[in-house]
Amino acid sequence: VYRRNSGHRVFTHADWAVHRKPSRYARHLALIFASRIFRSLIPPITAVTLISTLVGVYETLLKEHRLPAQWPHVTLALGQGFQLTAFALSLLLVFRTNSAYGRWWEARMLWGSLTNRTRDFVRQCLAFFPEDAKRLREAAVLWTIALPYVVKAHLREGNRLESELEGILTRDEVDALTGATHRPCFVLAALSQVVAAAGLDPQLRQRLDTNLTAFEDCIGGCERILRTPIPQSYTRHTSRFLMIWLIMMPFTLWAAYSWVSILLSGLFAYLMLGIDEIGVQIEEPFGVLPLGSFCATIERNLRELHYSNPEARFAALPW
Amino acid sequence: VYRRNSGHRVFTHADWAVHRKPSRYARHLALIFASRIFRSLIPPITAVTLISTLVGVYETLLKEHRLPAQWPHVTLALGQGFQLTAFALSLLLVFRTNSAYGRWWEARMLWGSLTNRTRDFVRQCLAFFPEDAKRLREAAVLWTIALPYVVKAHLREGNRLESELEGILTRDEVDALTGATHRPCFVLAALSQVVAAAGLDPQLRQRLDTNLTAFEDCIGGCERILRTPIPQSYTRHTSRFLMIWLIMMPFTLWAAYSWVSILLSGLFAYLMLGIDEIGVQIEEPFGVLPLGSFCATIERNLRELHYSNPEARFAALPW
Amino acid sequence: VYRRNSGHRVFTHADWAVHRKPSRYARHLALIFASRIFRSLIPPITAVTLISTLVGVYETLLKEHRLPAQWPHVTLALGQGFQLTAFALSLLLVFRTNSAYGRWWEARMLWGSLTNRTRDFVRQCLAFFPEDAKRLREAAVLWTIALPYVVKAHLREGNRLESELEGILTRDEVDALTGATHRPCFVLAALSQVVAAAGLDPQLRQRLDTNLTAFEDCIGGCERILRTPIPQSYTRHTSRFLMIWLIMMPFTLWAAYSWVSILLSGLFAYLMLGIDEIGVQIEEPFGVLPLGSFCATIERNLRELHYSNPEARFAALPW
Amino acid sequence: VYRRNSGHRVFTHADWAVHRKPSRYARHLALIFASRIFRSLIPPITAVTLISTLVGVYETLLKEHRLPAQWPHVTLALGQGFQLTAFALSLLLVFRTNSAYGRWWEARMLWGSLTNRTRDFVRQCLAFFPEDAKRLREAAVLWTIALPYVVKAHLREGNRLESELEGILTRDEVDALTGATHRPCFVLAALSQVVAAAGLDPQLRQRLDTNLTAFEDCIGGCERILRTPIPQSYTRHTSRFLMIWLIMMPFTLWAAYSWVSILLSGLFAYLMLGIDEIGVQIEEPFGVLPLGSFCATIERNLRELHYSNPEARFAALPW
Amino acid sequence: VYRRNSGHRVFTHADWAVHRKPSRYARHLALIFASRIFRSLIPPITAVTLISTLVGVYETLLKEHRLPAQWPHVTLALGQGFQLTAFALSLLLVFRTNSAYGRWWEARMLWGSLTNRTRDFVRQCLAFFPEDAKRLREAAVLWTIALPYVVKAHLREGNRLESELEGILTRDEVDALTGATHRPCFVLAALSQVVAAAGLDPQLRQRLDTNLTAFEDCIGGCERILRTPIPQSYTRHTSRFLMIWLIMMPFTLWAAYSWVSILLSGLFAYLMLGIDEIGVQIEEPFGVLPLGSFCATIERNLRELHYSNPEARFAALPW
């Protein structure tokens, strides 16, 4: 299945307890080499470390007179330009990562909204549809259950939509659905038909239609995030800025730290590249959010709302 | 009971007066060792202090020639890499804490919205329901009072929901409720039934339904915050960045401060780790917000709205 | 009366002209010792200045050999830790003050919304209520005028609500109102009764009800801000961070500035503590916003809308 | 007329092309002394330059022994306090300017909303009003055209409202309007009357009323921005912080730059004060936004919608 | 055609995979001289490099006594002023670019909203319009398809609107449309006519009208962004600040780096100017967003919704 980062999962109270433990610092440090961020950054970190080593070897050879004496030193002093740009680089990097975080959180909110509104839509259908319209009620619930699965398949690669919809829609319905190009729109059109068939008071029908509009906004919002990255020029300039900085760094470190500068180069490269990498990882949020769990939760909630239809139970209650 | 941080309570004018007093600085300093933040950070602060002591002992033994002379010095000069990363670290830390603050404030707003809309819903029921529907009015008010308690139990561990609902719902109603998996949805379904039973004009019914949708959004919003932490990769990288920094710091402090650097290491560790810790504490806001007080306030307000039904009192007024 | 900061008042064009004058810099500097911020910070500024003086006296005595020679120097060099934390402290301080500003501006927006919607509600009542319902129209206008006064009394201490409502509500009405625990809710219940009594088309009644819901949201939003400060752990850590910094500063300043460092300590303490103090002052906005002026403006507008009822005047106009 | 900053105008594609040209850097530099910001900052910049000159003269006289030898040097070394506060000052300054930008952009959005909703309101009137209600349609369009002019006169000083409304409202209507204290409210009351007179289906009337509520929100939002500046304590502290910094700066610059420090003082003062000045200029946005152009655009659009009533033209179309 | 930056295109899963590859750092570095940002910055970068060269030549001639000995050195030490302003400059630059990003993202959201709501509008028309109103349904769909093309032509220069509308509207309709000054408003008026002609229940008509209002808001929002740049004083001050800084930089670099400072000057100029340039590029977002693709996607979706009208297909389904 398509799941880039196993760290994004639905949190329980037990997860939060672990999350808050002071021992987290030790755990995080211990697992540093196992972290996805570190592993995906091995190439650029290696490059920076290599440059640092070359600077060290060159300077050592020069000092030991094993290179022509007129060859120049390559170490650089620190100066105003470095200070200014260090500052601008940090700001640029953290702002870019924050924009990516904003996209990730918006995607999460859109799925949250999909969760709330599917529940709301089913609650309304059960309260508004006439009691004898059993078939229509069931159709409304089942197509609403199908919606998040269809949206997930719309946003991610490599889904097995047909097997996921087994037990929700009939074979014929799945065929009609998968025949459409824009499948989420097809589901909404189907739900509009169900609502139209229920013959409701226009006032109540309007309430249901409001939720269908909310679904359109969720779907469109997800598509917007998926189809439009942060402007490439922004991403590229940040990336170039960072690399130029990391490439120049070893030249400024040698004088003060000699061979330790190799270690420090690698370390600083990891710390700074890591900020960029987090941003890039969460910029496309649908690969990292646990959409599968969301769909399953929605299905569970809606099935409970429908099958344990409160009407039956409330019959016992005093009104 | 489950209350992680006693500092989060409902503020009164007297609290604000204390909050603004210039003497707060002295008070905060005096209570530093009693603070929850400090106490939960004792392990990592101790670790940093220990490293600092070891650096001091090693360098002293080396200087007094009680270690082999060829063993290297371990102190580090400051340099460009440190400056750059110091800056990036501060930004990362403060931005992460700010995102956690954003979550905390959103949770507070969702509960505020729950407060407003329960009041609004009861106001509407009392104004819209026919005068003789005493039983339905009461059912509407009582189930609305139950809602925040049920949401609280949904968001927190270790609640005694059944005892809290005593005096609000009947034994039968509580049993039906606790039999459901998603209890807040059950309450909304029950309220939908009450509204359906009132036989209102569809226009007025629509107004009530709008508030039920608002309840769905509050509940779903809270679940979203509870189930989804800030991306773990972000949290972990910040935490690793901070620890690497704090571990390297003692090596750079010894040359300038000798034994005072042990004190300074501990102090700087406390100040920086504290920022991270605040963020982690408020990232899951439902354990720290005074949800119990919120529920009690809502209950008090709704009961007043209902029992001192203005209708009776307004009878005396000239319209 | 309860007015913490006379600087918050309703601005006129003349105020803006003064506000923009280049001479503002001179004026602000001249009034520095008269400023509320400065006066409320005298205790901590004095403390920092005193520490600075003690450092100076101690170091001078030591230098002049009037103290035992083995007593240590207490001045500190600057180093990495200071630089890192200086940066983090500034960020923490300015972000916290910005969050307080966000609360203040939200409170202002809620009162702005109360202003807009009371005008809108009265506009609707005058357009929707039947022409002959003079008494109901008047009741709607007067209770709407009462609303902001009641909300103000709900948010501030030491109001004389009864005298403020004189000339708006009758004695009986004021008694019924002040008998309620949650008075703003009582006013909304009363307005709901007035609307119910008007016998409107449900469609138009719905429009009025939408504004009543908007009132509930304004009231609840204000209560939320009043009852919930920025997390205390955040405020306290910022305050501790700042004080630790200011206490350590004199030790680092003496070497470079000798006796001038006393002046500089006080000055830097004022500048940094001032940022914190502004945040604390506006964190509870209802004591500093000119709520009295807002209420008076709303009353003036609504009375004009009502008494100079356009209907009469438009009679002369060609439609 | 009242137009503080001619730089704020409605942008065309040609303006954008100029705006993006790389030659902008040269143009901006060349026009530095002509810039409004620079000219309004001449007094404080002169003051800082003067202080710098005095420091230079004093130190030179001292060095040349033309002043009593026991007189002290006034130059200051840089140190921790300066570094910390430099950082905090920049943050404070840029955040304050950003808040002012937020206000400016909100004002622009409110006028944008006024533009959209006047168009929407007229579109609805033309589609909803019965075909034979020619007079009412015209009244609706003309009063809607009048609205932005009235709002502009409400927000700015020195408007010639009566001449602006010539050709829109009749003499009688203008008299009735200018007789009101709160004129935008009067226009909305008039529009409410027009809508009430049209005898529409309540459902459609509700749609029109929603736009009237949107107008109330726009008007109230503008008033809020106009009447409430950023808290004065914030503005004043930033201004004092900046001035103290700029006054101390010449004392720290002399040692390194001698007479060049006069030039540098003036330059740095210009750069830093400029940030503050921009914020102050856009904090009250209604003097700088091209409200006149906005009103003219709205009028042009609405007249086109009305006079070239699509109905007539669509008659030719196949439905 | 008018497309300023080919980097902004609709992203696919394959694009995201490339976007996340660690090899992106190497790719970005390799393409640095081909980047649009770099190429448009050649003039100012050249200027800074030239100044740096002149400083080097002058100082070298002076040192080699080929210039009069009394001619002064032009190199500058770093000092407080530089540090302070470096910091403020970075903040100003990054905040301005972030505001531009905010505008770009808002524009993207407005087009996203246009996408969602056109789909929603067509879904509603197909569900609400009577079955036999074939012609009206088609008119609704086709005019809705025309809307984004018309909005695009309204926001960009150099469109061939007439050829784009071929196959969507008839010759007569296109003529009527292009005869209007404000064409998007004309389309909305046409859609209002179609809705009015459908003779719907007012409740359902209201739902459609809500989407027409949403279209008005999208169009007006885009116009607002197009017609109003970030305040020119802000842009110009940032630009001047940056240029003054870059011009002074070579004077401070020579002492430490001698001839290498020419390279460093150019590099730092590129890195800092690049941040400004990104902001300027995305400040007017309609030239860089792939509006053409958006229009094509909307057309495809709406045509599918219409021609593969679910009604027909659902006939086979069991309700």
C-alpha cells in the first residue's frame, strides 16, 4: 500500500502519554539513524562531509608543504555577508516549512470536515426521510459511506477501490462509479438523486443540499492542495540557498575545528537539511495522513448511526 | 480525576488583577522549582549538567597532567555553524510551540462554540416549540445539557460519565446512551428525534438543524485535534536538534566560564527545553482545559434559561 | 470607573493626524517617564539596576583590594549560550505579545460585530414588523439598545448597570433582568419573545433569528477571552526567562561599560520588560477597550434608526 | 482632495510590468530623496545625524586636548545588551508593521466585499423584482450606487458628497440622506424599504436581506478599523525603543568609523525609521486606498448591469 | 500566450515523486544559471559585483602606492548598525515575500472555489431543474463552462476569448458577451436569467442563487488581488534597504576576503535579491497560475456531469 511515513497515525490517549514523557528526548536521540528524515538525507549529508574532508586534506597537504607553495589557502573567515545570509536562510527555511505545515493542517481539516458532514448528512437523512423509505435511507447511508473511499482513491495512487467498496455498493453501482472520470462528483450526483427521490419538503431538502455543497468544497480543497505545490521558485531558491551555504561552511570551519569540522559539517548539514526535508514531506499531505483509518472510522460511525437507528431505541423513552 | 496542569482554570477579575501585578516577576522566579515545567524537565536538565561536569573534570585532569598528554582537548570554539543553527533552532522551537498554541486555542474556541450554540439551541427550542409541548421542551433542554458531558467523556480518559449524567437523563436514557459506540453522535440523533417530534414549521426546524450541524462540527473538530498531533517528524527533529545543541554546548562553554559553565549549562538547558515542554503540554489541549468547569457552566446557564422560563416573567411586561 | 489605560479611546481624524506627525518621536520620548508602562515596571527595573550597582561595587572593592583576594570575580564573558538564548527570548517575548494582540483585536472584532448586528437587527425589525405593531417595534429597539450595556456589565467589574439602563428599560424590566444570573442570555430570551410575538412569516423570522445567533456568538466569544488567559505555563516561562536574563546581564556588562552599565542595565530592562508588559495589559482586553463609548454609539445609532423612522421620510420620495 | 499617498492606485497590467522589471532597483534608489517616507522622516533623521556629529566633535576635541583631560570618553563598546535588544527591536518593528499591513489589507477586503455584494444585490434585484416594477428597480440600483459614495464620505474627511451624488439621487433624496447622522445606515434603511415595497416571495426577499446584512458588516468593519488604532502602548513602546536605540548608536559607531559614522547614522536611522513610518502610514488605510476609484468602478459596473439589462438582449437568445 | 513562469503547473503524483527525491538538491544546484530568478536578476547582481571589483582595484592601487597617499581607505569595519539592520532587512524581506505568498495562495483558493462551485451549481441544476427542461439545463451547463474562461480573460492580457468559447456558446451569445464591459458580470446575469426561467421552488432557487453569490465573491476577490499590489511604500523601502545593504557590503568584505570578495558579493547579492524577486513574481498570481489548465479541467468535469447524466445510468440501479 501507499504509505510514505508510518509516523502519521491516529493518536490514542496512550500515544499522548508516551508523547509527553520526558524520556522522549533520549528515545528521539537513540533513534536518530533510524529516522526517515535522516535516511532520505544521506546523499546530501555525505556530499557536505566529503567537501569538508577534501578541504581538510588540501589544507593539511598545503601546510605539510606537499603541495606547491603558491597554491592558495581555501579557508574563509566569517564576515558580514555570512551573518546576514545565515539569518535570512533560517527565516526562509522555517517559513517554508511552516507553509507546508499549513497545507498539511488544511488537508487534515478538510478530511475532518468530510467526517463531520458525512455524519451530519446521515443524521439528517435518518431524521428527515419518511419512515417507510427504507430503501432510500439505505442508499443514502451506503453512498455516503462510499464517498471517503472514493475521495481517497482520487487523491492517492495505488488504491484497490473496488475491493474497498465491496459490501458497501453493489457490483452494478461500482461499475457505474468506476466508469466515471471524476468519481467523487459521480457520488455526489448519486446522492443528489437519492435526495431528489425522497420527496422532501424543500426546506429540509435545502439542508441536505447544504451538506452536499460542503462535500464539493472538501473534495475541491483536497484537489487544490494535491495539484498545486508551494511555488517552485520558492522551493528551489530555498534549496539552492541552503546548499550554497552548506558547501561554503566547511571552508569556514576548518580554521577553528580542524578534523572535528568534518563531524560538525555533517551534523549541521543534517540539522538544517532536516528542516527542509520535513517541509517537503508534509507538503503533499495525502500520502502521509492516515486516510485509510479515517475512512474506516467514518464507515463505523455511519453504520452505527444507521443500523442501531435511534428511533427504535427511543421508542422506549418517554416521548 | 484527570487534570494534568492545575494552572489552566477559568479566570475571574481577581485572577486578572494578580496576573497583571508587577510583583508577578518576583513570584514567578520564587516558584521556579515548584513549576510543573521544571519538574518534568529534571531528567534532561540533569543529563546536560552531567555532561558539563564531565567536560570540566576531563579538562581539569588534562591540564593537571593526570591524563596521558596526547589525549585531545574537547572544548570547541564557536563558529559559523553554531551561529546559524542557534538561530534556526530558536525559530523552529518557537514556531512549533506556536503551532501547539494554535491547537490549544482552536480547542478552546470549539468548546466556546459548543457553549454558545447549546445556549442558542435551547433559546430557540423555548421560543419555537408550542407552549403545550412541555415534555418535549424538557427533553430538548436535558439532552442538550447532557451533550457537553458526553463530549468531555469522549475526549478524556477516566470520566465517570454515568454519575455525571445523574439528575440529567433517566436510567433508561443513560443505558441507551452508553450502549452506543460514538456517544456524541447518539445525543445528536436523539436531539434530531426531539426536533422531529415537535412538528415545527420547516423554516424554524431548519434553524434548529443548523445548530445541530454546528454541534457536529464542534465534536468533529475536537476529535481531529485529539487524534492528530503535529507531524511527528517535526516534533522529533526539533527535539533532536535541541538535544544535539544542548549536548554540544558544554564543550563550548568551558573555555570561557570554567566551573560556572556547569550552572550555565543547566540554566540554558532549562530555558530552552522549557519552550519545547510548553508546546508538548498544550499540544493535546483536552487534558489541560478545564472542561469540567465548562460543562458545569453550560448546565447552570441552560437550567436557568429553562426553569426561569422568561415567558412567565415576561407575562408581567407590557407586551 | 474601571478604565485601566486611558490610551485606548475611539479615534477621530484629528487623532490620526497627530498619530502620523513626525514629531511623534520627540513626544513619545519626552513622555517616557509619564507612561503607564514605565510606571508599572518601576519595581523590576529597580531590582535590575540594584543588581548592576552591587556588581559594580563588588568588582570595584575587589579591584581596590578591599575584599579578600581569593574572592572570585563575578563578571561573565559572553558566549554561545547567551547568544542562543537572547535570540529565543526575543522570539518568545514578541510572539507572546503578538498572541495577546490577537486576543485584543478579536475582542474588538466581537464588539464590532455586536455593533453591526444590533444595527442590522433593528433595521430588519423596522422593515419586517407590521406597521401597526408600534409597541413591539419599540420593545425590539429598546431591548437591543440594552444588550451592549448588559454585555459590558457582564465583562467588567464595577458597572452601574441599573443607572445605565434608566431611560431604556422600565423599572419592572430592569428588575426582571437583574434577577437573572446570566443577564445577556436573558436579554436574548426577551428578544426571542418579542420576535415570536410579532407573528412574522417564518422566512423573515429566520433572518431575525440568525442575528440572535450572532449575538450569542459575540457574547460567548467575549466570555471565552475573559475566562481563558494565554496558558499560564507560557506566560510564566517567558517571565522567568526574561528575569533570569536581566539578572545575568549586569554581570556581563561591567567589564565593558563599568559604571555606565548601571544606566544601561536599567535601560535594557525597561525596553525588554516593556514588551512583556504591553502583552499583559492587552491580554484581558475588556478593561482597556472603550466599551462605554461603544455602547453610547450603538444607542445613538439605534435611536436614530428608530425615531427618525425612514418610512415617514420616504413617504415624500417617489416610490 | 484628501489623498495622503499617491502611490496607492488601482493597478493595471502595464503597472505590473513596470513593477516586475529588474530596473526597479535602480529606479527606487534614484528616487530615494523624493520618497514620501524619506521626506516625512527628515526631522528624526536630522536629529540622529546631529547627535552623531556632536559625538564626533566632542571626541575629536578631547583627543586634540582642547577639552579638560578629565572629561570622559562617550563612545560605547558593543555588548550583550545591544545585541539582545537589536534583535527584539527588529522583531517588534516588523511585527508592528505587519499588523498595520493586516489592517490595510482587511480594509481593502471590506471594500472588495462591498464591490462584490453591490453587484450581487443589483443582479438579484434585476432577476427577482417583477418586470413591471421599473421604478423600484431603478431605485434599488441608484441607492446601491450611492452606498459606496456615502461610505467613503463616512470614512474620510473633506468629501463633497452632495456633488458626488448628483445624477444618482434626487435633490430630495440627498437632503433626506444628509439630514441623517449615520448616513450609511440611512441608505440601508432606504434599500430595506425598496425591498419591502417589491412584494417578493419571502425566500427571495431573504436572499436580498442577506446582502444588506453583508453591507452592515462592511460598514461596521471599516468603522472599527478607523476608530481603533493598534494599541497606543504598543506603538509608543516601539517608537521609544527605536529612538533610544538610534540615539545610542552614534556613540557605538565613532570608534570604528570616525567621521563616516555621521553618514552611517543617518542611513541606519532612515532604514529603521522607514519600517516604522510605513506601518504608521497604512495603519489608517482609508486615507491611502483609492476609494474614489473604487466608487467609480462600482458605479460603472452597476449602471452597465442595469441599463444594458440582459433581459432585453437575451430575448434574442434561444431560451 | 501569456505565461510568465513555466514552473507553475498542475502537479501529478509523478511530479510529487520527483519533487521529494533527495537528488533534488543536486538538480537545483545544477540548474541555477538556467533559473528564471537568476536570469532576471543579472543586472543588479552585475552591479554589486562591479562595485566589489572597483573596491578591490582601488584598495590594491592604494596599497601599491599608485594613488595619492592621502586618498582614504574605503573599507568598512562591521559594527552594531550593520548587525541591527542585517536582522531587520532579513525580517522585512521574508515577511514581504510571505505576504506575496499569501496573495498567491488566496488567488489559488479563489480559483479552487470557482472550480468547486461551478461543479456544485451544475450538480444542483441537474437535480433541481424539471426533467423536460432540456434546453435550460444545457444553457445552464454551457454558460457555467464559459464562466472560468471569461474570468481568465478578465484577469490576463492577450487571451483569445472568442476562440476559447467556440463550441461552448453560440456566435450570438459570444457577441452579446463580448459587447459587455464587465463580462463576468454579464455571465452571472445570464445564469440568473436561466435560473429565473426554470420556474423552480423558491427554496431551491435560493440554493442556486447562493452559488451565484459565491461566483461574485470569487470574481471580486480576483479583481481585488489584481488591482491592488502590496503597498508600494513597503515594496520600495524593502527594495531600497536591500540595495543600500548590497552596495555597502563589498566595502566590508574586502579586508577579510580580498579578491574572493568579488565572488562572495555576487553570491550574496543573488541569494538576497532572489528572496525579493520570488515575492515580486508571485505578487500578481494570475500570470503564473496555470489558469488555462484550470479552465480545461472545469470544462471536462462539467461536460461529464452533464452528458453522462447520472439519471440515465441510475435508472439501472435499484431505487
